[in-house]
Amino acid sequence: MSENPVSSPMNRRTFVKTVSAAGIGVAAFGPQLFAATTRPTGSRKRYAIVGVGSRHHMYQDAIERTYPQHAELVGLCDTNAGRLELARTRSTRNEATPPPAFLARDFDRMLAETKPDILIVTTVDATHDDYIVRGLLAGVDVITEKPMTTTAEKCQRILDARKKSGRNLRVTFNYRYSPPRTQVKDILMSGEIGEVRSVDFHWMLNTHHGADYFRRWHGEKKNSGGLMVHKATHHFDLVNWWLGAMPATVMATGKREFYTPTMAKRFGLQSHHERCHTCPEKEKCGFFMDLAASPSLKSLYLDQERYDGYFRDQCVWNPRIDIEDTMNVLVNYDNGVTLAYSLNAFNAWEGYTIAFNGTLGRLEHTIVEQVYVNGTDTVQGGIAAGGVTTRVVPLRGEPRTLEPWTGTGGHGGGDKVMLDEIFLPEVPADKYQRASDERGGAASILVGIAANRCFETGQPVKIGELVTGLTPPHYAPMPSRTAPLPMPAKVGRLPS
Ligand SMILES: NC(=O)c1ccc[n+]([C@@H]2O[C@H](COP(=O)([O-])OP(=O)(O)OC[C@H]3O[C@@H](n4cnc5c(N)ncnc54)[C@H](O)[C@@H]3O)[C@@H](O)[C@H]2O)c1
């Protein structure tokens, strides 16, 4: 079995550090994440990135290619020396001067020497807390990828460090910014279906993208928190934000039914193996991934294995996997709304269906996603042609199908909208309040962390008992839950 990237011994190759600390003062990326911000003309924000795998590309390219007049990359950090070198090469390709690279053991030195205004955290999930806390306590604002972290204890450390440091922490929930999902928020805010009383939400991962979680570091809870945290953080955050409410109690069941050694045999394989690259049954396995055949996967992972022993193509049938592939969750919200949610990772199609049941009608929304594999040229969260359906069904009368709001690029156009908000100096106030800080980050992961506890104990879990000092995030105002409602129209002649 391959080594865990978090704990693997590191190659001790060192990098030459060239940056001299420029005298740009430390400033927040906004005293409030939600308020409009203005940056003095001519000043560029200094960014450092820790974790230079697949996801960091979006941020590095944003800094060096899309917003170079507003942003400057001053440092790169990772446990893997080979991927660090690749990231530096990427800079050169972008016609930027490569920033200095630091091995993870030199992270604090990177902060001290390169003096970033903002640290971007794109490492393995279970390591986020360490870098977030060290960044905040060093006086740096932090932007972290989802999930904010993976356990309640780590969440508490982050909440405490945020308060103690007074610095800002932003959690990049890009799904909120996807135009069709913003449209759903817009309809809910408008009051067209009254106030929401319950939600039915079902997310499917297909056997391309879904299977991929079982090949990578994500397949072990100690790295990812399982799909309830790693993946469902997006989904629970969407519901929290769509409703403008805080989750209160969670009940859940979870199991792994498909990605198991038993299923390997039922599909006609002799056994599970360590990885695809050396698999003796690669010709027979429909889940074989050929790292060597993909230039991007080869350079990012296969060629860098010698530095940390991490295999990107671990066997999806291997018993090392301890995450679930079939999960059902019930959540009660502080405003009385109930959520029924499911996540299935071996599905025939990828995407979701959600229905909001309101006092004046029902909002139904479905998105079908394109086939995607992380680290390849496929578009992450890309929406299939004609893949969005959104309709409002009033209590009485005809359903209304909406023309979907659209965008282009990753996550249905959400990545671009979010990056504009992060990197452009003048940000218009956002009526949907899509920017999220540590409170939104915590509210979403705590549902998944609670679900993980339920899987073990079979008992309901109260979110308020998992951490202390968590206040509800600021959400956009939602329809009143007490105002008088218009009486639904009388039904005409009853059907005979
Ligand atoms: N918002 C989204 O839609 C989205 C999409 C993809 C990934 N992500 C998130 O981005 C993060 C990175 O995911 P990825 O797909 O790039 O994974 P990846 O495996 O491609 O990259 C992870 C990187 O972290 C490095 N790393 C591991 N342990 C480290 C440590 N202790 N210190 C420093 N570096 C370390 C690895 O060497 C690797 O370069 C994850 O948290 C993931 O959840 C978010």
C-alpha cells in the first residue's frame, strides 16, 4: 500500500530562496468579507500558497495570469519537492518570475521571509487546520479550500485562532457562486414559494469521479474525513446558505457497499491489488486508471512518487479504504426546517436533485454534471448540455420552468465569479452574501462530522455540542416565517 502523503518521509532537497521581503504592509482582504472593498491603486496583494497539487492551479493561474495587476505570488510550499518544482515551472510558462519554493518543514520561514498578505491553503484536508492556525497566528489572512478541516477538535483550534489573531479566514465555497445555484437562492429569497419547511436533496457521484475518491488520499478518513466531510461540505454548505439557517441536530447512517474486496471478486477479479500502475489484472478491471497515459496525471503524480511514495492510482477495491460510499442523513435546522439528504458514490450519473417544500409551493432543481476526473483536462463540476432544470410549482396553478442562469468554466461558472470577488480590488456588495468565513466553514463540516459520529454510535448528534464559540454566519435575509400568507386560490371543480 502506498504511504499516506501526510506522514510520508520527505526528500530533503532544498530550494534556493530568492525573495527579499518587499515592504508592502499587511492588510486584510476586507474588514468584512461581505462588504465592498477598495484597494489603493498600484498596490498588489502578496499571496503564498501551501499545497501545490491539482487544485492550486486555479489559484496560481488566477494570481499570475488573470489578476497579475492586483496579485503577486511570493511563495510556494509543499511536502513534495517535485510538485514544487512543477509549480515553479508553471510560473515561467505564465511569463511570471518563479516564486521561491519551500518544503513544508520550512513553512514558518516562508511566512517570515516572503511576508505574504494572504496565505492560500490547498493541501490534503486533514492538514488544513495546521496551516490555517499557523498563518492566522503569524498575522496573515488565510483563504482555505473546503473542507475547512476534518474533525471537531481541529475546527475548534481554527475558531480559537481566528478569534485570538483577529485576522480573516475565508473558506472558498465555489458552489455558491455557480449561476444556477445563485438563481435558486434568488428564488428562495423572493418568497415565491413562501418559507421553506423541508428539503429533499440527493447527490450522485458516478463511477468516474465517484470512484476516484477511493483511489486517492481521500479514501482514508484520517486524510479527508470521508465523503461526509470532504464532499458533502459543499452540499451542506449550499443548504445552510440557501436556507440562511444553522444546522442543529443530525442523524445518519453510512456504509460501504461497492468499493470493497468482495465486489472485486464479484466483478470477476482474482483479488484487490495495491495500485493500477502495476496491477496484474489491469486488462480485466473497468476501474483501471492509466496514470502514464495522461500527461497531466503523469507529471503531477506518477513522476513525483519518488519524493513521497504517494500513489494517485490506488486500487478502488483495497481494504485500506475506510470511507463510506452510501450515506443517508437527516438534519434539523434552528428555524425548524428538516433536510433529508443522501450521497451515493457509485451512481449511473453525476449531479443532484433538490426540492424545497415551501408554504406557497415547491422549488425543484436538478443539475447533471459532465464526466470529470481530477488532475486531467476535464472541467471540474462542469454542467452537461441542457443539464440544469429549475421549476417552481405553486400550491395551486401551473408549474413555471425557469431559464437557467449560466456561466462558463469550473463548477458551472462559479469558480470565475468567486475568483473575481477574491482578487479584484473593487468588489460590489453581494446581495446573496456568497463569501464565507470560518462560521460557514464550520457549519458545513460539523454536519458531516456529526454524521460520521452517527455512523459509529447510531445516536443523534447535536451540532452545538461539537464546538464552543461558534456564532451563526451572516446570511442574506430570507422570507418571514410569521408574516400573513396569501390564501391559495380555490380549486375549481373537483375531479370526479
Ligand atoms: N472547491 C473545490 O471544488 C475543490 C476541488 C478540488 C480540490 N479541492 C480541495 O483542494 C485541496 C487539495 O486538493 P487537490 O485535489 O489539489 O489534491 P492533490 O493531492 O492534487 O494535492 C494536495 C497537495 O498537498 C500536498 N501536501 C500533502 N500533505 C501536505 C502537508 N502536510 N503540507 C504541505 N503540503 C502537503 C501534496 O504533496 C499535494 O501536492 C483539498 O483540500 C481539496 O478538498 C477543492
